[in-house]
Amino acid sequence: MIMRQQFRVLSLLAFVWILTWANRCFADDGYKLWLNYPKINDRALAASYTQQLRQIYFTDGMGKANVARKELLLGVAGMLQFTPQIVKPESAGLLVGTYQKLPAGVTKSLATVGNDEGYVIKTITANNRKQVVIAGKTEKGVLYGVFNFLRLLQTQQPISALNINEYPKLERRVLNHWDNLNRTVERGYAGASIWNWHKLPGYIDQQYIDYARANASIGINGTVLNNVNANALMLTPEYLVKVKALADVFRPYGIRVYLSVKFSSPIEVGKLKTADPLNIEVRQWWKDKVDEIYKYVPDFGGFLVKANSEGQPGPQAYGRNHADGANMMAAALAPHNGIVMWRAFVYDSNPLNDRAKQAYDEFKPLDGKFADNVIVQVKNGAIDFQPREPFHPLFGAMAKTPLMMEFQITQEYTGFSTHLFYEAPLFKEVLDADTYAAGKGTTVAKVLETKPHAKAVTGIAGVANIGTDRNWCGHPFAQSNWYAFGRMAWNPDQSSAQIANDWLRMTFTNDKSFVQPMVQQMLASRENTVNYMTPLGLHHIMGINTHYGPGPWVDKAERPDWTAVYYHKADSLGIGFDRSSAGSKATAQYAPQVQQKFDNLATCPDSNLLWFHHLSWNYKMRSGKTLWFELVHHYYEGVDSVRRLQTVWNGMQGKVDREQYMAVKQLIAIQMEEAIRWRDACVLYFQTFSKQPIPAGYEKPLHPLSYYRDMQFHFAPGIGGSI
Ligand code: GCV
């Protein structure tokens, strides 16, 4: 009897162990990103998709090695669990291929296919049945069309009456990796660099291929492999052969490789005495170097350059300007159709009264002076990727120069990889901002899309948040930022909600009771972080160097504009940076309509208030509260909103994969702790100036100010350098 009982207990334990083990084995570790094609369990839907996709026709040139074909079959195998038959066009439910190669009867029913990257997905009636056609103008268009079609299946959309005609609004949609050759990643929070330079070119990691698939799925068509704080070694044959290996992997996915280059490379690897852009030897050196690069990578995209900024060398050392520097490289690249992306994030000299004005001051006079194949890459705001910044004034000021947006996907200032911060609303706010440059409605997106001259290229860049962490981005929700960047780069008019909705469905589940509340949480997450970090237009009050945690007290640094006090200017009278016409006059860098809006307290939005104005602690806000009370209120609201997020997420247990659920749960707990730290540290610090109490009803800070000031965070991730 006892033996039998023992046997039962042991069997039960073994059963539990097997279940746990199975759960672990099949758990989702996030590696597959939004391309995890799980089985569609809705039987009716799966049956209707199956009927349509049982037989597929691929045009000539889409043989077994074709990546669009492979992806389509992979998706169908995962979601519908069968391998389609490859048939003639008449018998197919789905026809896939380049427009020109499809049968004439089919193309007749399609609208014209946009540009070289465009595609059509259409349900037509032909051959006595409904046929779905995915047609691209080029193979690249077909690939994008296939990924869009898979998205329809992943998000469980009907395919019986499709009429999609898509093409990208911007030409160069590029990731910028701030990856160093020693595999550290400047401002990276997801492990080491995915480029294993040591093993390249011999070893092609599967991650490179999956990286290309993921990028192609969202329309990203370029990658800058290395940090803008560049190492000149990148241009030596030792590394170029490795760059070639990566370019060869990415090419079938429509992705071109670009490199960040160091301005002083002619000296460092070319052994010249100077890097003066007007020097003949220097110009020849760049020309030869570029010719050499194209021997390795015939479709090389071009250079990204950080010059005369944060200690990086540049043309100003030789009394030349940014156009001189950019045009020299442009001349070398032009014969190969390469481009120069010259960054406007510059502040090398003394910031004088306001660092926010410096890029405009240096670039505005150069408008129209850049070569045809130069595009100036401008950060979304004039300081540095803060949780909120007004749009960069250069977007309304360079009518004759193509401008490229630079967003930061990696969360340097928005919670590293521990805070759930969905960036699409930030992107959207900037893209939709009206510059008034050519009259009302000249949004930043329009500026990016407009070509100032016939040979201009258009583009957008995002600083990548990718590393060797198994889930690529550190936080499962940080993947949504990579995803949203790509989707918005393709079409800046898309809504943040639609993108969040698609991403959640593709990544986790189509269960509405999960998707709807989580779309809301994602949309709110940006404002939540603004509230507990930098409400009402505050900015740059984070920890020194690491940029981790609050640091409003930072008052000593190598340069005044690396401190926090330079920006918040809190004193016994009030707080905020007066950039109005009565202050630093930064508002004068905008069009008059925008200048007036920001200058005038009656029209300046609360969200930008302390960016543009220094106001007394008792200033009466629109809400009727004093500025002090309003500031405190925002900090507390920020923390409360993380509590709401926590409650919503806790309710998602069982709706999504357990491993993913637990990862997010733990990260939200960290975010909670850090949000409270930000709130308490900032409120206590600013209270030393306002001398006013924290209003009744708000919980008391957990510790005195000194506790927060004394906290040390050794080895916080993300510190880089040009290694
Ligand atoms: C790559 C900020 C970051 C730096 C970064 C720089 C830039 O200052 O803190 O790490 O350097 O921006 O965009 O060049």
C-alpha cells in the first residue's frame, strides 16, 4: 500500500517535472521577434487561408533560394501548418512575383506599382476563382509585399478583397549602430554588439540573417555598422573584408551597408600629415579609399559622419566648414552613387548662452552649399534625444538642403532597457510638428519627403537598440521601437496605435483582451516617462556620463552644458531655461508662427513650458495650480501611471507566453522602483529652491535627498568611446 502511494507521488512529481521542462523548452525567449509565425487556432479562418494558399505560383527568378519565397513558405508552414504546392498561374490561389513577369491577364487587373520598392497586393477574379496577387516592381518590392501579406495573416485580417498599393515615402531608411570594434555598444542596453568582428568574415552567424529578415519585414533598407564615434581602422582591408561579408548577407534582403568614418582617417590610416578637406592629397586619399570600398561592396551606400562634435575631428580644425568636409567625401562617392550623411549634432566650441542654438548657427549659413549627394542628418530635437524636445529648428530652416531625421531607438534617456517606453508617439509628435517653413502644413515629415533638388535623396535614421541579448533589445517591449521605427520610416503618416496593434498581435497574441488594453498602455507609456523624468519641458537632468537615473543636482562637468543645472536653471525665484525672445532667443530660429507660439506664455504648450521659459514657482498654470504644485503633480502622476501599467500587465498572466510574461513583469517592477527614485529625487531637489511643501495627499518620499544624491551606479551599461 505504502509502496503504491510512493509510486503515485513519484509519478506525479515526474509528470510535473515533464510539464515544467516542456514549458521551458517551448517557451518564447523573444528571439523570433514579430516573425514568430505561430499556428492559427481559429479553424474557420485557417481553413479560408488554406483554401487560398494551397497552390502558389512564383514568377521566374523566384526559385528555391529566393528569400521572399522562403519567408512566405516559412510563414505558411508555421501559421497554417502545410507546404503549398507550386503550380502554374491558372491553378494558383496566390501569385507572387515581379510585375513584368506575371501573366499579362493578371497584370491587367492590377493598378500600377509605385516606385522600385513599391508593391501591390490585390484579390482579383480570374481563371474562375479568386486569386490573390503580390506584385512588386522589383524583387525588393516583392519581398516587402510578401512581408505585408504575412502581416495580414499574422494579424488575422480577411484576404478576400485586398487592394493594397504601397510604396515608401522616404528612400533611405537606415539603422545607425553605435557599435564599436571591440563589441561594446555606445548607449547600448542589450548586451554586446551583434557584429562578431573577430569571427568575420569566415563565420556567418544566423543572427545576421535574422537581423536582415527582421529589417526587411519593416522596410529598413540600410545599416550603418559602426559607431559615429568612429574608429579609423574600419577603413582598412582587415575590416573591409568583414564588411563585405555582412553586405553579402544583407543584399538579398534589400539592405545596403554604410559606414561611419572618422574625419582624421587620412592621417590615422593613410599616414598623411593632414586631413584638410581642400588638400589635394587628402581628396585623392578619400577617392582611392572609396574606390577600394566599392571593390569589396559594389552597392555600398556611403558614409555617416560625426565631425566637430564632442571631440570628434572635423574640417573646422583646418578653418573649413561642414560643407567643405562633406563635399570632399561626396566627390569621392558620387561616381559610385554613394551618399554622405553628415550629422548636424555639433557642439564643439563654447556653447555660449545656449547649446540648443549651435547646430542652427553652424548649418543655416551653409544651406544650399552642400553637394548633390549629401544629406544632413538632424536629431529630432536640438539638445539630445530627451524624453520630449520641441522639433529641431533646422527642419524649418534648410530649404535648399535635403535633411534626414535621426531618431534614437535605443533608450539612452528614456529608461535604458528596463522601462516600457513605446517610442512611436514621440516619433509621431515630431514628424507631425508644423515648421511653417513653406507656409502652414509644412510638417517635419513633409520637409523630409520633399526633395530640394532633382538629385536629392530623402531619408530617416534610427540609432539601433539591438545587441546580443537573446531577445535582441533587452526588454521585450523595446522590440516594438525597432518595429515602429521601420514602419514609420516607410510611411510617417501611420498611427502609433495601428503600429502598436500590429506589433502586439504579431509578437504575442491576437487575443483582443490582451491587445486592446496593451495598445492603450503602450500609447500612454511615453507620457508616463516624461512625467516621472522630465515633465513640463524639463530636460537633461539625468546622471552624469552614464546618463542613468536622476541627476538634477549635477553642477560640475568638463563643460557647462554637460551639467543639469545649465538646463533647468532652478533658483529661489523659479525654474526653466528662458529661450524666448527675451532670453537666449532660440525661438527666433523657428518660423515666425512657431516663434510666436513658443514665445507667448498664453500659447506655449505646458509640455514645452520650461524648455522655453523661466517661470516663478507660483506661476499660475492653465490648470489653476501653481507651477510648483503642477510639477509635483506630474512627477506623482508618472509613478501612478506605472502602477496602472503594472496592474494591467499582472492581469495578462496566462494570455501570453509565460517566459515573456515573467520577463515583462520583472522589468515593470524595476521600472516602478526607478520611477519612484526619479520622482522623489527630483521633487526633493527642486523643493530646496521652491521651499514649498509637497502638497497634502501625495505620499512622502521614501528617503531624504542626500540618499539619492549619494547613490552610485558602477558599471551602468552603455558607456562607449570610439573603440
Ligand atoms: C555617439 C550623445 C550621447 C553620445 C553620442 C552622441 C552623438 O551625446 O550621449 O554617446 O555619441 O550623443 O549622438 O553623437
